[in-house]
Amino acid sequence: MSTFELGSRTAKGGFANERDISLKFNNYRTDTEAQLWLKIMGYEWNKISELNCLVIPAHITHKTISNYYFESSDIEEMLRHKKADLQVKVIIKIGNVVSYENISLKKADIKAGFNHVDRRWVDFYQQVWKFDDEIKTWLKLFTGETEPKTKKDIVINYKNLRDKRRVFINEMDKKIQNKIIKFFEANRLLIITDILKGRGRFSADWMLVTMFDEEANITTWILKDINTVMNFYNQGKVRLSPQGSLLIGKIFMQRKGGTGNPNQLQFKFNPNQLFKLDD
């Protein structure tokens, strides 16, 4: 099936959450936006004999896994790498061809910039990306999971830290800075894939970004295949930000901060930027 190239569109009303969008897909016979989404995915909506769209919740159990279109005994592993929010099952009339599409949903806000797209403890990222213990040590100092005062043997400029709770990357020894940058540069495709697409059965095939203007009561949206999305956010060098965090193309790596596990490593992106693909 050939995909249909289409710019972002604006529609009346709001449909920014998972259940609203799932309902639109399930009403594809009368819903104009759903028909366009299916066309972008390469389907002729009037040749579909059956379509069922399900919301993929954050928590799935062995009991509820049968709601989806596969079975697996390793649910925990799938959920660790989950990026899809919707699963669409499409059956084509001719030959009863069955296809499945996983969609990642993102909300954009014209007044806001970066939104978090992945956040975990440093140990998790070491497990999946295989960086060495030296990088792990410094990333934990970067997030504040390890307090700098406990590592004064290596944090030799402790007295001059901007924030005694953590070490910014540009406060680290140049050798360590370069090692971190070199690692993320060498593994950037793996990292951006894990952050945006995920792995396994709940990985994303598509990304749908919606921006709701409450005052005008309109929603602007853009739907792109996940490889296009990854290539877009992969553009640019791996480099330090002015504040001393890390930029991987258009992806921003920082300490989470705030409440609830503030010492996790967090990756952020700006979903608004995706609309630039159709400028």
C-alpha cells in the first residue's frame, strides 16, 4: 500500500485524548479525520470490512492482554519499551488481509515547548544501552541520584558547583564530558529509537500530534510514520546545552526534577516542531 503524503490539518472541536481519537477511528465510516488518517497510513477506508481501535493503557495484566491482538508471557518486558497509545486492527475486504497499526499520541501546546517523552532511572538506561560504569557514575551525579558530596574524590570542584545536589555535565572533567558526548553520538540511533519508537509489540508505527485551541474550538493535527519522526528529531549534533545538559539532535536530556522521582534521567522533545515538516 502506498502512503498518502498530506500536510497537517485543522478540524472543528477537540480530540486530544486517547479515547476521543480511538472513537474517531472506530467511527471511520463517517468521521472525516479518521478517513484521512487511514489514507495517510495507506488504506482506502471504503475497502475496509472491519476496523477496531483500542486504547493501550499504561498498565496491562496477564488477564487483560487477551484484549489485544497477540499473546505474550513477557508482558513486563513489552511494557518497559511501550510507546504506542492506540492499536488499530484493520481488515481489508479483498482477501481478508489483516493489518495492525500502533500509534503514539502526543499533545502539543502553542504556549509550551518541551514535553517529556521518556524518563527512567540511570540503571535502566545502562541495562538497555550498555554504557560503562564510569558513565553511569557521572549520569547519577548529573541527576542527583548520587549526591556530589559523597563523591568528592572525583568531583574535585565540589565547592564551586552551581547546585550542590547535582553536577551539570559542563562541570565535569573535560575527559568525562567528551566520553559522554562520544557515547551518545555513537549510539544516537538506538537511543532515539528507544525514546520515540520503543521496542516489541507495543512499539509505535506512527505518531499523531494534536494541538487544541480551546478559544477557537479547533484541533490542528499531524500524523507521520515513526521513521520520519525519528529522522526529524535526530537532526543536529550531540552537544551540551548552555545550561550544561545534553542535546541529542532535537532531543533534550536532563535531570527530571520536580516532584515524584526527581533524580531520574529524563528525555524531552518539542512536539510542536513536527508541524515544521509540512511548512
